[in-house]
Amino acid sequence: MKFNRGKKAVTTAGTRVALGTDQLVSALVIKAEEGNTGKVFPGASDVDNSDSEQGLNPGESLSLDWPPSEMGNLADIYIDAATNGDGVVFWYLGRS
């Protein structure tokens, strides 16, 4: 396993983007950037920014872990944002 870091922004609010391409991961931490002006919404391919009760405020984070027999994939994890240009930084354990 290799420790990696990434960054992703939503250019147009309401248009979800994948965190990455085909990259298997065993653990992932997603943190809303401190400079965001609105919430970011991590989720699956159907995530959207319409539920104001959900999402991460600037500086908040979400941790995900998969069982040893399974792996997550950055291509299957998306973010949306309430504000154009807001984004996340993320850290993950993945295969090299």
C-alpha cells in the first residue's frame, strides 16, 4: 500500500465530479477545503448539492475504511458543491 494525497474542485456547482480515475483504496479521508464558501457533498455517482442538511462545511472531514477483503475505488466516489470552485483535499491508502 502507498499513502497518497489528492485535491479536487467542482468547477460548476451542481455538477458532480469523481475524485479520481481507477484507483483502488483501502482507506480514504476527504476534507472540505478551509477556503470554501459553501458545503461540499461527497457521495456516489448520484450525489448532488440539493440537501442542505448533508455535506461538509469548510474544514470538516469524512473518513472511509473498507474491509480487508474489499477495496474502494476513487472513480466511484464523487463530490458536488454548493458554490462554484469549492473543493476538497483527500488522503488515501492505495495500490502503487
